[in-house]
Amino acid sequence: MEYKGRRQSSNVEDARGRKMAGAAIPIGLIIRVVTNMFGAKGLMFLAAAGIIAWQVGLFDPATLIGGGTQVTEVEFEASPEEERLVEFVAVTLADTEDVWSREFQRLGRQYQAPTLVLFRQQTPTGCGVGDARMGPFYCPADRKVYIDLSFYDSLEQEFSAPGDFAQAYVIAHEVGHHVQNLLGISDQVAARRGQSDFNEYSVRLELQADFLAGLWAHHNQRYLQQGDIEEAMQAANQIGDDAIQSRTQGRITPHAFTHGTSEQRMRWFNRGLESGRIEDGDTFEVPYSNL
Ligand SMILES: [Zn+2]
């Protein structure tokens, strides 16, 4: 895909220097010890000291909540190759903004672009702790796409899906989940959680995200180069949450348990690529056996 010198999205949040540490403060123990040693006055002194420490920035009360996960900013190094990837990702995200703004306009709606967060290893998200081992994911609660760029190495090496357009397809798929969120489709599926047909609905949701990625590629054809579509198809063939999640012990489930078969994924991507119209991607209307 041609990307050099093209518009980069301003909705990229670079959190690669964000480090999470499980620095839990055993507040219950501290209160007990202080009360035993110094009584209620000691406890009041502790509370006052805590408030002062918070006010001057020595201590974040958030560390007392949620198991005490602390986030700090650290210096990080990035190779020139990684910086090239950041540029590529920002251009791809800008492309999705252009395509979806136009498509929403056609539907008489306004597109609200998602934020794309670059992180390393772990990151706090609106959906719990995001872990790089889960692969890229979209969190509907904070409307952000999360990606650790090292996933692209796995895509090439472990999933045998090399090429920049395979990388673009991954982002377009996650942005597809954002589109589904804006259109209220994700909520309808989430509401079925716990019901016997929930897995079917999540497969429909995932295949539609592939369709939406294909739709994006349709409107982006002028930037495509020889072999790009094959790269995306190869990626669609190789990746799925089942494959990715089997390697993980992460704490959140970014999206469904299954994405459908490789054949289905390639077919729905292709359908989006050929059609370019959101109306042709209603994976919820098709009988499940014909999906
Ligand atoms: Zn997905």
C-alpha cells in the first residue's frame, strides 16, 4: 500500500512508554498497624498525610483501588523500522477516517473516529488490562483500538501473513468493530451474552468486521499495490481469536471467542471489497448455515 507522505491521523495515542506495575499498597494492613500503635489520632494523621501526599503528587489514590495497578511513563526506544510502522499505522487510520466519514455521511450520520493506542506489553483500557499477547483489539467502552506493534512480527512469523496490507487489514478490522459499536450492532450482540446462540452472534459480528475491512479496501483501491489483496486474504486466513487467544492467559476477552472459519473470513472480506456498500454486509440476516 502506498503510504509515504500521505495524511497521518491525529487520533494515534502513543502509550509505548506507559509501564504498568502491580504496586499494590496494603492499605488495610497499614491502617491496622497504625491504629494499634497510635490509636485513632494516628489514623487521622495517616489520612492527612495521605491527602497531602496526593495533593503534592507523591501518591496516587488510584493505587488503592483495583488491586493497586500503577502506571508510570518511562523512556522507550524505537527502531527506525518501528517508527516506519507507526507512520504506516497513522496513515491507515487516516484512510479509515476518510472512508467512514463519507460512508456515514451517505447514511445521514456523522462518523466519530476512534483513537488508536500504541502500547507495549500491557496497558490499562476501558475494558480491563489489555495484554499484547491477545493481539490487537477494540474496546467499545472507551472507543479505542489497541495495538502492540510487535503483533506484526507474529503476523509475519507465526501466522505466515507478511506484508503491509496484512497489517492494514488488521487495523481496518478493528475499526470495523468501532463502526459496529457506533451503529449499535455490538450492543445487540453483547446483550445476548449468556444465551445459547451467543457464539453464533459473535461469529456474525466478526465476519461483518471482516466485511467492513473489505469495504474500506474497496474505497482505498487507488493506493493498493500488486499483491496487497492477497496479503489481506492470507491474514484473514491465518488469524483468529482462537489462534491468538490460545497463546494467551489475558484478563480480558477483547472480542468473540471465534471469528468463523478461514474460508468465511476471506469470503466476507472479499464481499466488502467487491461491494463497497455497508448494506451488503448484513451478516445477521443470512441463515447461520449459509454464512
Ligand atoms: Zn474482531
